[in-house]
Amino acid sequence: MLPSPPMLAIFRIALFPVLPMALFGPLLSGTPARAASPSPINVVVTIPVLKDLTEQIGGQRVHVTSLLNGYENEHTYSPKPSDLVAVRKATVLFEVGLGLEVWVASLVKNAGGPSLMVVTTSTGVSLIRDHSEPDGSAADDHHHEGGGNPHIWMDPESVSTMVRHITDALSKLDPAHAAEFRQNQTAYVRQLDALRKDLSDRVNRLPDRRFVAHHPAWPYLARRFGFDIVATIQSQSGTEPSALQLQSLISKIKHDRIKVIVSEIQLSQRIPDLLAREAGGRVVVLTTLPGGLPGTETYLDMLRYNVLQLVNALEAA
């Protein structure tokens, strides 16, 4: 049954004032509309470990692109066209420095805008300097600016410093969430310290901590956990030892009864395997970059994997 004209008029008068209040009530009452979440900070990093650290601190406040994945060699990397695009869009770029990424300067020059912030995360880290063998040959001449080995992230103590630089930069770019970044930093460093202690306790039970390194990526790990690197096969990326050097290594491994050779998934295993066959040692393949091996997706995963695999190899030997 349709309402009579008087009833319809009353119905219209009652309904019409309600609609503007329902639609515009927040504006009329002075209640501000919910502000849209700001866009994440666009971050580019040179290697995967920096990607993980940045995401640990920044969470959803960052969008991170790593130029390298876990399978590439950081020393010999050649930037791709997509890297130019990533740097062009970035607000901040995190690098290790110390000459590790010799290719990054030209990339920033060609693609980085004038407002791009470049942060060197190795600043303030206690470096392991290059040394020479008694015969004058370079034992670790692969590094570079300031005479320091750049594989600083292999020591969790260095990572605490790297995380501080990342936190400072993100706080400067997004001061509204600085307290959140600081809280994330504190929580992550606590996890880092706990893992370091657990791994140190495990290594301390080893009677023999000596090994031969394929490439000078391990001095920081050795210093932190008490391993002993007795020789290095390849002092510089892209080079190979001479036949005379190989024979000398074989003699040393046999004479000193060194049972473990540490290599990396990012390198060819041909020479480590040769030495193991000739001298009777065992090759254990680790990774210097998160994601290089299954179970190493984060920095903490990688650190745990590397130390425990090395410990297991030394115990088995």
C-alpha cells in the first residue's frame, strides 16, 4: 500500500536531513579523515646481507632492492640495466664500502639523482688489515681502500655497527617512525648477541680449529669465533695459484695435518677439490651471502649455517 501524500511528505522531510549528516558528518564535526600511510622508503643495497638488515630495521616502512643475489661474486659483479633503473628510483643506497663494490661508484654517477643518499655501512668497524707473507708475497692483497678486508659482515659484532648506520639513515629519512626503527634495532641486536654467544660456546669445545681458506672471506669470522686460518688458496678474486704455490700448499696441508678446506658456493670448487684429493683434506662449502645455500635466507640463518657446518667438518676430521 502506497503512503498517502501527507505521509510521503513527512517521510521525505525526515529522511533528507539524515543523508548529508551520514555522508559529511566527519567534515562537519571537525574529525580528521584517516591519513593515508606514507609510501615505503625506496632503498637499494649492493648485496643481500644489507637487504636483510634493512628489512629487519625498516619492516613495512621500506621497499628494498638488492643488486646482487646470493649466488654472484660481489668482487666481479657487472651491473645490469635493471640496476640503473633501481638506483634511479632509490631514495637511499646502502653499500659495504672498503672497495668491495668497485662497480658501484660509476653506477651511482650514471643513475643516481642529486638527492640520493649513499651510506657506507663499514664506517667505524674494526678492520682486519692486509698482511704479507714472510717471502714478501701478498697474503691478502684483495683489499683495497684503507688496507682493510671488506668482508666485515662475517663478524656479528661488525653487523651491529652496520645496523646502526642503517637505523640512523632510515630515521633521518622518516623521522615520524624513528622510534620504531630504534626498537627494531634493539631487538635485532639482541638476537644477534644471543646467536653469537651460542655459536661461541659450540666452537669453544673444538680441540682443533685450523682450516685452509679458498678466498680471504673468513678472517672476521675466524677472529670472532677463534678459528685459525693457516693458509689461503686464492688471494685475489679472478686469480689462481701457480703450480708451485699449489705444491707448497699440498706440502703444508700434509705436514701440518690440516683436515678442512673452506670454500664458497660463489666460487669454483676445482682447486679446493684438487687439494683435498692430493693432501687428504675435506672441502666444506659455505656462503658469504644470504641465500647462497638452502637454509641461509637471512643473515642469522647464514651465520648459524656457516659456523655449524665448519664445526661439524672439523669434528668429523
